[in-house]
Amino acid sequence: MSSTEAGRDVTTIQLLSPTGERVDSDASAEFQPYVDALTDDQLRAFHRDMVLTRRFDVEAAALARQGQLALWVPSHGQEGAQIGLAHATRPQDHLFPSYREHAVALSRGVDPVDILRLLRGHTHGGWNPAEHHNFHVYTLVIGSQTLHATGYAMGLTLDGRAGTGDVETDQAVVTFFGDGATSQGDVSEALVFAASFQTPELFFLQNNQWAISVPVSRQSRTPLVHRAGGFGIPGTQIDGNDVLASYAVSRRDLDAARTGGGPRFIEAMTYRVGAHTSSDDPTKYRTDDELQGWIARDPIARFETYLKGLGETDAFLAELAVECDDLGADIRRRTTTLPKPEIGLMFDHVYSEPHPLMAEQKEWLARYEQSFGPAADAPTDGARS
């Protein structure tokens, strides 16, 4: 599959067409064996994770509209890119997300309510990466996670935990970012260090076409995948709504990076079907024709068609629908009954060790709250939490 951006041809790796049929081409030939090796259970897991993430997204958006969240960041439409990558990682890998990687978080064992606690204002982090298969906390400062990831990847090399040639034990790092983040200096700096020190790292760009209201065509006059080559890093563009392409290319690149091949770069061409966040109105800057064109390439509908073509039963899909309903009900119940966080919790994990400035600020806040009398300790209304 080829696309033309700003007058330049780009080969886009695609293994599954929008109509759910396997694609056999010269460009895809290298990656066919990765897909052929997948078991039926693995294929079902791809679909299950995408569908459950979509249901989580729908439920969270409803909670935000009802005042139960301070903010929601939809991932609708990007499930294929994320789940393919997530299943391509190995347990020892470290993943550094931005704030829209819900599918990856869930596949790595993060409780969805921990994501909602963060977006409800109950926590600054939400989870301990060591307890969730090395999935690190969300980063709201655009692009800064790429530097965190690159620094960590440099440490893996220095500690001898990568580059031995053993894919079963060597570790790799994935950093996620969007097309908007490529305009941040942090991303370019991370690419410089990654190339210079040949880090065991995969830069995973989800190009969802819009940086809030700015189209990618205004941010870059050339395809973003070409940025990688400028830093001396091999780059590949994939159909980001094709979960099989995401899996196969990510698997190849991660194993190359972990065994000493240096950093890799993937641009996943996908689309943000929902708003940038719950405070955004995308109807102000994009057309309905554009939106419907991308909805027709939906990664979940595409993969369901593919599974049915392989003989998947209606029973599996029916069981999954029930699981989705259970997940939605569980998320709503637990989110709306979250206890009020301790007033001083925000100071407890700023530093790894006790810090006098944090202790002073925590004591000051406690005195300030007490100055209001008993009303300060009253339960907070769910809509204002």
C-alpha cells in the first residue's frame, strides 16, 4: 500500500485491508510469517482487548459528561495500533505512554479505574509500573515521556540488560507520542540521544491526523516517518488501523532494538474519531466527510470481519458483548464510589525519600484546611471530586 504526502511517496505496510481481507504484496511479504505464527487464541485476544478498550472509552466519556471526571481523553479509533504494539512487546519491556494509551494500559494489567482516578483528580500517578508489567504512568506534558524513555533505555544498555542477543531476556523500551508531539523539542532531543547511544528503543508515533485543531499537514510538509531518517534511525509507516500490521512491524523492530540493532521508529497512520479531550469540539475544525471516511476503516470492525472469515463463532462475540457490559457496569460503580483522597496525598510521592519542603507544605495545607472548621472534612460531592 502506498500513500502520497506532500508530493512524496511512502510505502505503508498493511496486512489487513479495510474490508477484512489479508493483503499479500511485496511490501508485506517480510511480515506475513509473524501473522502466520499467531494462534487462534492470540487472534481472539487481539479482538477482545480492542473491544474492551472501546467499551471502557465509551463508559469513561459518559462519566465525564455527567461530571464524574475532570477530563477524558478518548482513544476511539486507535485501538488497532495500540493493541498490535502491546501484543508485540515482551514481558520484560518498559512502556512509556503519553495520556491516550488506554488499550496498552489495559493489556498490561492496569486497572481501568486507576486511569480514571488520575483523570478525576484523585492521584498524580495512578499506578506503580513495577506492579503492571513495566507500564509507566501517563505523561500529560507533551513529548516529555520520549526523554524519560530514552534515558531509561540508555540505562538498560549501561546495565547490560539489552544487546546480548537473547530476545527472551534482553529488554527494550517503547515510547508513545502523537503527531502533535513531533513539533516539541523534547522529541527531537530524544531522537538525538537515542541515535547517538544506539538505545534499545522503539519510537511509536500514532499519527491521528490532528494536534487538537491543527492538522498534521500544517505541522509537517513531509511525512513524519522521514523524520527518523534524519536522525539516522530506521523508520516504517504502517496502516495504524490494521492490528496485524502493528503487531508484525512492532515485533520485528522491538526484537532488533533489544538485541543491539539500535532504535527504531514506527509511524502508525490512524485517526482520532473522538474529540482531543472532553473539553474539545472537533466539529469546529474537521469535516463530517473526513470523519466518516475514517470510521469506514474502523480497526475493530475490520478485524471482526477477518475473524469471521477464519470461522470464528457467534458464541465468542456474544460472550465478549456480555463481558463488555460487565466491564462498563463495574467501571461506573467503582468510579462513582471512589473515596475522597487524603488532603495531603499530593505531597507524599513527589520525592522517593522524605523531603523537608514537602513536609512543610503538607503541614501548611493541613492548618489551612482546619481553619475552615468541621465543614472542611465533609465528603466531597461526586460531581465535584
